[in-house]
Amino acid sequence: MMKRLGVRFVIVGRILKGRDTVGYDLMTSNSGVIPTRKEQVQMLASQGYIANATAQLKNNEVKLVGQGTNLSKLKSRQLGARETMS
């Protein structure tokens, strides 16, 4: 059994490549904004580490669902043509 850490993240923004969400900006109480790949955020949400979102399995795809937050209305930023999520 994995010991749950006390760290909780909040999604504060979306990172887009064209029209696709490729990542999210996460924030904790003791750090600045951390750009994070979509797949990592989905994993964190499924384990309860995201305060304002949960992960749901729908049509064999993991979907993030905002909790008290409409994720599509969050501030978004575009990656440049040559930028990638690391």
C-alpha cells in the first residue's frame, strides 16, 4: 500500500498545442507554477492529488473532470511550433 503524501496540487491553467490540451499548469501552496504533461496530471488526479479535478475512465480514455472548476475556462497558453512538453 502506497503512503499518501500531503502534497495536493491545483490546476491553474491549460497548455495547448493547436487545439489540443497537452498539459496543465499545476500549483502547490509551497511552489510556483509547474508545467506538467496531461498524462501525469491524469495519473495524479486518479490518485487524489489534484484538489480541483478528478479522473474518470470513459470509452477506454482517461478524462479529467473539474471539481468546482470548469477546466476549459481556465487560462490557457499555446506552445510554440518547436516547443514540447518535457
